[in-house]
Amino acid sequence: MILAGIANATPTPVGVPGANIFTSSLILSLSIWVPAAVAIAMNAIPNPRGRYDTLMKQIAFFTNLGILFVLFIAYNQFQTFLPTIQYEEKLPWLPSIGATYHLGVDGTGMTMLMLSGIVGVTSVLASWGVRERVRSYFSLLLLTQSAVNGAIAAHDMFVLMLFWGAAVVPVALLVLGWGGPRREAAAWRLVGYWGIGTAALLVAIMTAYAASGGSSFDMDVLLKATLSPRVQLAVGVPLVIAAATRLPLFPLHGWVRDVYSEAPLGVSVVIAGSASRLGAYLLLRTFVGADPDAARLLSPLIAALAVLTIGYAAVVALRSRDLRWAAAHLAMVPGAITVFGLAALTPLSIAGSAFSIFTGGLAAALIIAGVWTLTDRAQTRSLQLLSGLAPRMPILTWVLIVGALALLGVPLLASFPAEAMILFGSFKTQPIGAFAVAAGLVLTAVALAALVHRVLFGQPNHDAPAVSDASLGETWYLGVLAGVLLWVGLFPGGPKLPGTDQTIFDPGLVNVLSAGITDIASPYVPPAPPAATQ
Amino acid sequence: MTNFVLVPDALVVASALVLLLAGRARRRTRWWMPVAAAAVTLVALGIELWAGSAVATYFGGAVLQDRFALFAKSAVLLAATLAIAVTDWSDEDAPAIGVSMVLLAAFGAMVVASAGDFVGLWAGLELAALAAVVLVSMRRTDLGLRLLVVGGVASALVLIGLAFVYASTGSADLQAVRRAITQSGPTLPLAIPVLLLLGGLAVRAGLPPLQFARLPISLGASPLGAGLVIGLVGVAALTLGVKIAAALSSVPALFSPYLMVVAAVAMVGGGAAALATRSPRARLAYLAAGQVGWVVAGLATHYRSGLAGSLFLLGAFALAATTGPAVMGGADVGEFALAGMGTVRPARAAGIALVFLSLAGAPPLAGFFGEFAVAAALAQGRAFWLLALGTLGAVMSVAAALGTVRALYLQSPPDESRRAAGARLPVLTRLSTIGAVALCVVIAGYGVFGNPILSLADQGAEALGLR
């Protein structure tokens, strides 16, 4: 019932206790500019010899917590019965080229912002161990958060381009400055791939701009313009490239291994959790929702890329001798599933994909964070040394199992309804692809089972370095990610007062998500069968 | 108000002469000279913005004050002010001459901006270029001579081109040339001089692959000298290019294909070369060349929107390219010279980082907004191949700029005793700190508050007769 409800939103207001406690017409701007302003202000605070490092960490943490609080209020007060964008802000920026400072979110955007907020808090907690150049690190982390939030909230292609491109600089600097031994290669690969994606996005935007009359970059104009299938294709192909570099999808995944294994943990969490999800979000908002002809034409290709990505990731994880490399490739799986749902082009699969952006981000972040922490605690990444760690790492064992199950979409976890919707929704339009995705998930399960069996439940290796379990601080960020996956899995429609339909404090992710999906999926609704004549 | 229009020009040139004479009379460095020069240019900027909105002609049409002149002169004055403010004057060979040459170069660029005929265009460009020659010669006579020779070739090409256009159209007045060309249409006798003219301007602006002289000169010159060569002289050449492109806009076949090729080579070549080099100043020069490619790409569209985009970007370019070498100071021997500057000179380091990122076109800085405006014009003109090459160049440029930002913030500063001569830290003064902070604010705020600037650029393009 709940799952079907996402694809068919009902125009019924649902009252949420606590609504309208706090309202601000600048709620989206706050989520974008407060982290940026704090990042700049942090750099103005003198910090001789790292004297105020702890203060810097606390500032970053409370800024992210504050942003999450504001976003939760926005999420809580989101009008789930309205298909239009909400929290809209519109100001002229560069009127002579048609650029406006236009922000606004639909249901998917709101859940993406929540994802970004949760991942932001988690990333600061995961970065608590940073000791070098603390001020610069947390400034860059906040700037990344700002750029990601801006790209999510953008309702003008110019603003989207601005924040999409702006995310590259702080992330690359974070990898370059605080990464592992191979950080240079990792950072340059990231800049190369994300740079190509940014260039492709610019080409797509400009093509759409020129084709729609060259008067405005506003999504209300650009995405609703009637374009010929040929122009849609010219816009769609670069959009797919942009999304494929960011998510990533095979064969544009060259940055994944190095970045996820070499970047500092907090940065990996941000990339896996929210920054890379922007790829799927871009496809959903600007391609599937705006270029239906091109989407239909390219859907087999996109579906094939998704299937190849899942298969490739599973095979590489199976063959890998480095646990972080294996996890890096496995973290590609949720994004590929999301893209497959978009390629299937049915209302149910598209809704599943929108859901999957949120759950996939959490699952990818959890698996990356869990494995990173485990390898840190075990003092090695080698799968030849890591074995039988479960008795000595009970907390990390649980975390890794939850992460593995979340990747596979097991019931009770948030990724289950998302993956179920995608697979159910896609069997009609992409039966071979759906079968291939299912087979790929089986292969992923084999890879995960092999890893979990070997690393956690195998024979203990007495030659391996000493290990220790996750500390309290590490348990916090891992627990937040796992906890949200469980919460949304248990209460996708929000916890209700017993015996009523009244949600308590969480309006339910699926309810929020449903707003706007109907609009995006409308070109793909199958025509109603003719009424039976008597 | 029209009486005040020429006051900024007069103020700048008079100050240059006074400072030159003062420096001649008292050879000892005087702390007040840069402060006075910065104050004069700032006052001139204020007067320009206040009185420059009046449309007027002087000297029988030889000098035009319109929105184009207002925009270009304001950009030049702001760039000169910030360059004087951020310069480490202890590293300049003769501060009095240095300050004067910056003012003279700015005056030259202002003359080009308000020139109504070929004579003014050529004279302004030569004045700016000669000021740079003097400043370069103060440190390296051989490089000064080289700049003079190469500049002479460029000047000859420009002059021959202008002379042939004059011969073909029968007038040196830009408006009359525009009318004559509109009537005659594109002809071979006109195409050849235009090619020569553009070639000369490309050498002057140091566009790849014609940077053979400009790069070594900008590497060997003092920081401010390099700023003049890379920045103000380039701005003067580009301003001349904008005026010529506007005059020829009715016959785009005469210049548009050349400009597209030049722009493509500059954008991709500049980005690739910036990525390949390790010297901060060479990298800055290549990044600047890449951004000049974007400016030229906007001119190639021969539409008002393209020209407005180019102008908007030209303002950003003038700020970053002129102040870039100056804000770096003596750190020109390698990336290690900038290592850890974020810790020891935070304001200056922020200025360097923003200059590099802006020249690379990284969002959300001045260069990004300008390049985006040009990209929009290219899309409107259906020049998607040029747009794709430009974005490729921008990606390489951003990667190159990140290398410098990394050195500034992510590397530890070297031990003072191990600092090489060329890696000397700039001396901290109140003026340089204020200048660096102002530079950061201007580069970061240029696009954020870009509406009035782009509107003015648009009016500037309209003033040149484009629709």
C-alpha cells in the first residue's frame, strides 16, 4: 500500500503535529550559505599551533547539526499533498542572460537535503580524528556541504551548474591534503572525471538553453520547453555522461577505487553518501522528468550501463585483495540500481529510484565507513591478513552486516522498499534488464558473503596486526547511518499514533517523496484501458 | 557632468608624471608613493563611476565617452588600484618608476577604451606596452629589449592592418569604418589586413601559440612588471580587439573564423600548458591566456550578447591577471615558494588562490561568471564545438589551479633559513593586507553582485552599435 502510494500521490493534506512552528522563506538559502559563511569565518579565527582545533571541530559539528535541525523542520512541514516545488526563493541574478537565483525543492529534493544533512553530521563525526590543519579541513568540509545543498536546492540550471562545479574544488583539496599515500592520483582522477562530468553538464545546459530560445536558465522554462527528440538526445547524452561520472557508472568509474580508499573517512562518507548521489538526482530531475523522448531512446543503453556496473562491481569485489578496494566497488551498486529504476521508465520504478537515492546514499556511506573503520582498527587493508575478526570486533561486525544487507535490499532496512519498487516497476518495460540486475545482486550477495565470511567469520589470522573494536566516537557515526536505514525501513510512512493515521513527528519519507514524483513520472503513465462496453 | 568625464584620465596621467619626477628627485623609497597612487586611482575610479555615465565626444570624435568606455575604464582603474595596493614594494627595483608605469599603462588602456578612431586605439595600446617595457627593463634589460622587439613586430602588424583598413574604407573613424564596411561587405582586400591586425593583437595579448616572447618576459620581470605584461597590456589589446570586432560586426566572415580558431587554441592550449608547468607565474600566465581565449570566443560570436559576455569576462580578467603576479610577489621560482603561505600570509594566500581559481573559471568566482556568460552566447550562436573545447580547457585550468591552491594551503611552509632567494616571503604591510582583502572581496563578489556589472557590459556592447 505504502509503496504504491508513492507513485500515486493523493492530493490530501496530512496534518503533522508541530507544523508551522518555525517558518522561514530563506530556509534553503540558510542550508546553503550558513555552512559557507561558517567556513569563511572559521578561517578568520586565529589558531596558533592548532590551539583551537577542538573548537573548530565543535563549530563544524554544531553548524551541521543546526543545518540538519533546520532541514528536519523543513522536512516535517513539507506539504506532501502538493506536487509543486516548495520553499521557493527567486531573485534575478544575471537577467541579461536569463540566470536567476531560483531555489526550491520537490519531495525528492527534500529527501535529498535530509540525506545531505545526515551525511554532513556523520562526516564531521567521522573526521573527529583529523589532527593536521584542522581548520582548513573542516572549512573545506563545510564548503562541500554547502555546494551539495546548493546543487540539490537549485531550480535554475545556472545555479545548478554553479554548485555542481563548485563541489569539485573542496573535495579534491580534501583528498589532496588529507588522503592516504596515493592521494595525488586519487585527487587528480577525481578532478578529471568530475571535471569531464561538469563540462558535459555545461554542454547539456547550453544545448537546452539554445534550443529553448536562449532566454532563461530557469528549470521552469528549460525543463518544460518542448524540444524535438533530436535536441532531447543532444541534451540527454551529456546529462547521462555527467551523471555517470558523478555516481559513478561503468565505464566512467575510474576515480572510485582510489578516492574511496585514499580519501579521509569523513570525505569518503560525504562523497559516497551525498555528493555522488547528485548524479542520480540530476538524471531524475533534468533527464527523466524533462526529456521523455530521449529517455525512451536511451533507456536500453542506460539500463545496460547500470547492469554492467553492478556486475563489474561484484566481480571486482570478488577478485579484490584489498578490503577498501572491494568496498569502493561495492559502493557503486546502489547508484547503479537507482539508475536502472530510472531507465525502466515506469512510475513505480521512478518512485523507487527516488527512494533509492536516499537509501543508496546511506547504504554506500555505511559500507564505506564501516570498512574504512575496520581497516583502520585492524591496521591493514589486505584480505590475506584480515580474517576472523568478529569475536574481537563485535560492533564493527554488526555494522558491516547491516551495511551488506542494506546494499542487498533486505527487508526491514530502508533499501528494501526502494529496490523492491525498482524491480517490480521495471519487469514490464525492462524484463531482461531486471533479470540481469537481479542476477547482479545475487553476484553482489556472493561477493559480500565471501568478504563477510572471510573477514569476520573465518579462521583468525595470528600473523595479522593487533585489532580493536570501534571506539565510542566511531560507533556514533556508524550508528547514525545504520539507525536511519533501520528507522526508514521500519517506518517508511512515518510512525503513527496507534489506531490512527496520524504521524507522530516524522511525516514519513515515502509521503514526502511522493510529492513531485507524479509530475516527473507523468509522461510514462501507461494509457488507461478503454472502458468495457456492455 | 560632462566636464568631469576626462578628469580620471587627467588625474591618472598627471599622477604618473608627478610620481616619476618625485622619484627622480628623491631616489630613496618613499612609503607614501604607492599609497598616494592607489588613492589617486581609487578617486579616479569614483569620478569615472559618477561622471562617466554621461555620453560625450571630445576632440572632434577622437575620444568617445560611452558605456563601453565607462565599463572598460572602470575595470582598468580597479585593476590598477588593486595591483598597486597588493604589490610588495620592497621587491620592486624602483618603486617610483613602478608606480608611474602602472599608472601610464592604465592610462594607455583607458585611451584605447575611449578612442573613437584608429589613432587613439593604436596610441593607447603602444603607451600601455611601452610602460611595460620600461618596468621589465628595470630588472632585466635583455628582456626589456626582447619585449620591445616583439612588441614592435606586433605593433607593426596592428599598424599595417589599421592602415589597410583605412585605405579600404577611406576613414580612420570607427563609426565611419563600420558604415563603410556595412555597405561594401566582405572583400579580400579587407580580409588580409584584418588577419594582420588580429595577428598583431594575438602577439600583444600573448595567446598560445604566440606566447613565445611574452612568457619568458613575464617570468623574468618584477612581479608588477609581469602584472603589466600579462594583465594591463593584454587588456588594452583585447579592448582594441573588441572595438575592431564591433566595427566589423556586419561582416563576420572577415574575422569570426580566425577568432574561433584563435580562441580554441588559446582555451585548450592555455589549460594544457598550465597543467604541465610547475612555476606559479608561468601557470598564471597560461591560465590568463586560456581566459583570453574565452574573451576572444565571445567576440567571435559577433552578437551583442557575446560581446557583453566578453566585456564582463574582460573585467574579471583585468582584475585577476594584473594583480596575480603582484600578489604572489617574489614567489616565482617554483611551487615550493608558495608552500604554506596560507599559514604565514593568510590574506595574500587567499588573494593568490582566488586569482588562480578565477582565471581557471572555477565557480563561484569572477572568471566563472564571465565564462558562463560567454558560454551562453556561444550556445546562442550554435558554436557548440567551441563551447566543448572551452569547457575542456577550463577543466584542465581548474586542475592546474588546484595544484597551486594545494601548495598554498596543504603544504607546510619551508624553514626560513632554507628559503631560496626567489622564494622570499612578501613583506607584510598594512596597504598590501588591505589590498589583498579587497582583491578577495572583489573577485568573490564580482559574480555574486554581477547584475549591474553585466548590465553595464551589455550597455557597453550596445554603445558599440551591436544589437
